[in-house]
Amino acid sequence: MQPRHTSDDTRRAREFEAYVAGAGGRLLHTATLLTAESHGDNPRARRLLTLALARTYACWDRLHGEDPYDHTRQHLATRFARGAWHHHGGLLRSRSRPAGPLAVLTPQERLVLVIRLYEGVDGEQTAALLGLPVERVRTVFNRAMANVLRPAPRPAPPVGGVKAVPS
């Protein structure tokens, strides 16, 4: 019988394992930010990353000189976009509520904000990655920043010792 893996398959598997060992943590953090899950409990982010890594592995031999991180990030972003904002919350349905400061954002706002700020991709590249006009990316980014930076509303202080009546 022939060995199960040829030398090319073994090399490919080792290269991919080394890539995941080096970039997997950052990519998982990106996926966790996108899904707005907590870092300790992020099954949707892990599934999203697994699907993106599977696509990268399937294309591994065709990457010739391309950055596999960019390739995986693109699959991560497009998979999230397709699932979260094109299918009305596909990846966002869960028994647990999103947590953290990004939970107040829409999936599209989270995607643009994470790609622009955490991943450091400029506006033009983000627009190309997402298939959106540059002005749309800029508008979504500015709205997301305003929503994240806006302080949470506080209850009105009592006036003259009178408590506010809940509505």
C-alpha cells in the first residue's frame, strides 16, 4: 500500500499548521469581535474561523506568494457578512446575548469597525474587500465610532428629593 500522504501533502499540512499556530489567535480574536461574543464563550466565532480556515486550506496550493492571512481574513469577513447581514442575523442567532462594547453595533458596523481598526485595513481596501462603495464604508465606520463612543444614557437625577416615576 502507498502511504496515505505524499510528500507534497505532508509539506502542505505542515505549512498550514505553522500558519494556524502563528495567526490563529489573532484570527480568533477578530472572529470574536465580529460576533460580539465573550472571549471565554465564543462558539459562533470558532465556527466562523473554522469555516474560513477550511477555505484557506482548500486554496493553499494556489496562494503562490499571496498572504494567507489576507486570504483567511477575506473569507472570515465575507462569511460573516453573508451570514449576519445578508441573511438577517444568521450567525447572530444564539441563546446568549452578545457582550462587550461592540454588541451595540449592527453586524455591518461591527464588520467595518473591526476590519478598519483591529485589522488596520484602510477604507479603500475595506470597500474592495466588502464590495461596497468607499463612501458607504466611511459612513458606516463613522456611525459605528459614534455608537461605540457615545456614553450610555444615565437615569435622570432626582430633583428636589422627588424620585422619577418609571414609564
